[in-house]
Amino acid sequence: MFDSAGLTEYLLAVYRLLLQRPDLGHAVRLNELAAELGRGEEELSHDLQKLRDLGFVVPSWTDGVEYPLDPAVAFGRLAASRQQEIDALSTQLRIDRLAADRFTADLANFLVQRTTRDVEILEGRELANQRMQRFRPEKSMWGILQDSNPADWKPEKFSDRPHLERGLEMRYIYPESYWKRPGAREILQYIVDLGGKIRIAPSVPFRLIIFDDASAVMGIDPDDNAVGAVVHHSRAVVQMAMELHLSYWDRGFEPFAEEQRARDGGISAQEAEFLRLLVHGATDEQAARKLGVSMRTVRRIAAKLSGQVGASGRFELGVRAAQRGWVD
């Protein structure tokens, strides 16, 4: 009872004894009061001072002798004092909330430098990162991610972990060039273990994040994330972004399942995309550019597939791949 105000159970015991035997409150009988309570006189002096500070022991207005104040008055005063403290804290909390709201509004106005009804333009990497942190998705995050350095990634700094732990649907597409980088396999396995869904596409057009089917974020310059980002809220633009994501999702493969299919004699998504480009007349140079790989890699893919089907040239490779159902 009133522990937060410093009125401990022991102080209540002193106060109770003084109410029962007010004569022990005289300074000359301090030793008797201490003996009754099993305390030293010095300790008891400190206890009495605390009771004075709390207003439970007061001097008599007639003879100057201290006496315990009536409980109804003492507790009423203490409750009123505590209520005043609570009211003051409540007032300060309201002031702090208003200040926080103003700060947040000012920051939002600063982050969104130029705004139309459906578009936010965020210039610079820092502004874009701050805006991304303010998204609070409730259902889903779909993403197309560009190549990055796996060495810079750390599990304890994985910002999407809280979203996955509360059951958010996360579907991210990575380019095959990222999948083949040292350390990427462990990162993607970590995300899958948390419940995320990952697919690998032969190539991706640019970085894109879609929140709750309602907002689409993409870079101002697809080749330079430092330029900043654009947030689209228009339903038409978000729908187009979702369709783009779905097309790359359908074209991609599940990385860990794909390894098993390759061991069973199938072909990878990158190889399938190469064949699709081949039968549509693409040159090796065009295929390399579309896949985001080197000419050497394209020739290696062609040689592997040709050996797999026994083809002696590009045309025969396309025919035999179609016969096996590898291309439409």
C-alpha cells in the first residue's frame, strides 16, 4: 500500500504502534518504542523522520509533542498528493505527445519533398531509407531485389525478421547472379527458414518493393539507388507493379528445390531462359545482356545443354530442347 510513495510495510508497523500507544512517541520514550519494534534507536529515528516527511507524524499544536495523525486524514493527504503527481505527469504526457506528433508531421513533410495525390518523390538514399522504415505492412511484402554484396548482410540486422515472425507474407525475387555469389545461399536459406518465400530469376529489371498490395516503391534511377526512390500509391501503378512481380515470380525457380531438379536431369531456370531467347532468335550477345551474365557464361550454358541433348549447333539445340519440352 503506497509503496511507490515510500510508505513501506515496516513504516506502517511503526505508525500502527504509535496509534495504539501514542505515549511512546515522546522523545524520552524512544528507547521503549525501539524495543517494541525490535529496532535500534538510530534506525527508528530515520523511520520517524520518513513518517514526518509523509505527514503521518506531526507536532501537537498545544505542547509541541509529536503524535500520529488520524489515518483518515493522513491517508487522504497522501492520496491527494499522489493524485497531484499523477495529474502533473498526465499533463506532461499530453504535452510530450503533442510535441511528438508535431515532430512526426514535420519529418513527414521533410521526407516527402514533392507530393502529388498518389506519388512521393524521395531524393537521396537517406530520405528513401527513412521512408522505408515508416512502412508498417499488415499482410504482405513482395520484392524484386537487385544484386548486392552478401558479405555486407548480417542476420542480427535483418530488418524484415519482425515482419516474418508475425506471419507477414514475404515473396522476394533475386537475380541468379546474386544466388551464385559466395554467402548468398546461407542468407536465402535463413530467410526461407523464417517463413519467407524466395525465387531466383535469370535477371531482374530493377529494385521494387510492394507493401500490402497498396504501395509500390522503386528507385528513381534503376542503376543507382543513391539517387532516391519513388513511392506510388495509385491503384493502377501498384497493379502494374504486382503484375510485373508475378511475371518474374512465375519465370523464377525455388532455389533449393531447383538444385534437386538439376540433380535429377532437368535444367535450371537460367538455362530455360537461355533456350527461350535462343528459339526467339536472340544472338549470344543479346542473351548475355538479357541474362545479365558474360559471353563466357552464355557459351558455357550452350555447351552444357548441347552436350546434354547431343546437339551440334544452336538450331539443333533449339529443336531438341523443344522436343524435350524445355521450351514452348
